[in-house]
Amino acid sequence: MSDFPNYNDQIKQDLEKIRQQEQQKQFLRQQEMERDRRLVQQEEDYKLLQKKQRELEREKAKLRAEIRRRQELQAEKERVKQEEYHRAERRRQQIQGDREKVRRQESQKKSPSRSYSPSYSSSPKSSIEEQLKELDQLIGLNHLKDEVHQYINFLKVQKLREKQGLQPVPITLHSVFCGSPGTGKTTVARLMGQIYQHLGILKKGHLIETDRSGMVAGYVGQTAQRVDELVNDALDGVLFIDEAYTLKPVDPGNDFGQEAIDMLLKRMEDYRDRLVVIVAGYGDEMTRFINSNPGLKSRFSRYFYFEDYTPQELLEIFDIFCNQHRYTLTEAAKEILLTRFKELYDHRDKSFGNGRLVRNMFEKTIEKQANRLVTIPDVTAYTMQQLLPEDVDQLIINN
């Protein structure tokens, strides 16, 4: 019997190996699960840390705002005292001036009156230099401004060549404006139309603005009629088509946008000396739109790119709105606004509103200020002009 192998021992050894292998696998699975758990926990801790850091930054901004507000209140008290003094001084000077005026009137009654004829001078017409100055005063857009200046200089030289009897280089005036909403495309188009008028390229240089809804109708034949009417209105000026890429959808189907494009190309050829067309929209979509049609690609070869405004530039635009409507933004409120603009800028997408976003925030700000002022008795003109940190903090806006 001893010559036969002991199968029971062999089976026990194999079972023990299998058990050890299973234990090893289970141990490795536990290690992997523990590693995954730690990774998830680390990610949650990191997000929580980021949230706390943002909250800390907001609290710091509020604290700085409170300190500045107290300083401003103290300065306001001093200013009120000074105003009272100056007001009394102005009243004294006014009384003295009225007495002097009465004395002059009395003396004039005793002497013969003199007659005079008023002269009127017409307001000077704006020049190219003034239009370019207005362009340069726009916030940001430095690269675009350089491109426009170079382009205008090129057009000036071509007009000089023509006056000297030299053959001018063929000029493509139709342009593509690429950029997000609210970056000043319409404003620049209006200025370029006026510049073309001063250069003698266009007789009027006015701007007609439209988009897909103004060009495309729901029935055959109506779209061509709409485009024809728009072109007639824009003759000797600029036709500005915003979001022009919507005329050529990615999946057109039974769309009348192509009819609008065909009619536009025909009228551009018919009135090539009397019409400038500027199409505008997002950069990628406009490139697709222009490349979708050989006629468009041959007529639109000049591109101008409008960059998004930086947080500091957005704050400057907000300050312009304040100046236009006689509001004053305190330094503490500026800090909170700049922090908010940085958050919006860092998380911006293709629909980032730029100038339109700032206008939206300004309107929300003065609404919040109004809700604050109605609870204050004896509101002064100075108080109504001041925008405080609580007016700009935690604004709920539609970007």
C-alpha cells in the first residue's frame, strides 16, 4: 500500500494553495478599494479646500470693504462740513453778485443801450482723425485697433494713388468680424462706415444692422424681398449682419437661409461700388460659414478679431456706465466687483457676455441700491449717486 501516492495529501495541498490565492486576491481587492476611497476623499477634501478659500477671499474683501466704508463715512462727514462752508460762501458771493447786477442795470438805464447781432457757427463735421480717436478710446481691443489703423492707412494711400493717376490695388471692403457678444463689433462697424464716408468710398457711411430674423422669411420669395429691402436701405453705407453663420445651419434641411445668401451675393455684385457688407459672429462658426460657399469666400477675405475683455477692462466699462448715469463707485465696491469679474472671466464659455454682461450687472446694481435707499430717511443727491459694496455684492446675473 505504501507504494501508491497519497492523493489526499496532494488534494489538501492544492486546496491550501487555492485558499491562499483567494486570500491574496481578496487582500489586493481591499487594497485597491482603499486606494480608490482615499483618492475620492482627497478629491472631496481638495474641493472643500477650494470652496473655503473662495469664502475666505470673499470675507477678506468684505472686511476690506467695511474698513474702506468707515473711512469713506468719515471722509463724507468732512466733505459735508466743507460743503456747508462753501455753500455759505457761494450764497454770500451770490448776494454780492446780485447787488452788483442791480447797480449795473441802474447804470444802463441812465445810458443809451447798444445793439448787437449774434453770430452763429455751424458745428464742425467729424473727421477721420476724430473717428479713429473714438476708436482708440474704446476699452481694450488693442490688437484690433492696430489692425484697423493699418487698414485705414492702406485705404488712404490707395485714394492718394488714385488722385495721382496711379492704378490703385483692388480693395475688398467686405469684412468678417469674429468675436463673442458684447465686444464692440457693432460700434466698430459704425465707425468704419463713417471712415469710409470721409475717405470718399461711400457717400453716406450709415449703418443698417440686421440678423437672420430680419433676412429670412417663412415662405418662398419673401426672403429675397426682405434682403432686397435691407440692401436698398444700406446703399452707400454699411450692412451689418450679426450672427451671420445662422444663415447657413450645419443641418439646413428645408431652410431659406441659402436663399438669403444667394440674394445677398447678387446684390453685392450689383452694387459693388455702393455697398459694404460686414458679417459678424463667433470665430469658428464664421469660418465655417464663409468656407461653406465659394461666393462668400471670394468676397470676404478680410477678418477682424475681437477678444474678450479682461476683468480689469470689464471694471473700466462698468465705471463708464456709472459716469454716464452720474453714479460713483466706491473703492471698496470696485474691489468686490473686480473679484466677481475675475470669477466670471475664469469660468467663461463661448456665451460670455463681455460688455452686455457689464450692462446687466450695472442694472442689477442700481436696482439693489434703490432697494437700500428706500429704507433710508432724508436721502440726499450724494447718497443716491454712491454705489456701496452691498450694492454690488452677490449679484445674481444672467451671463
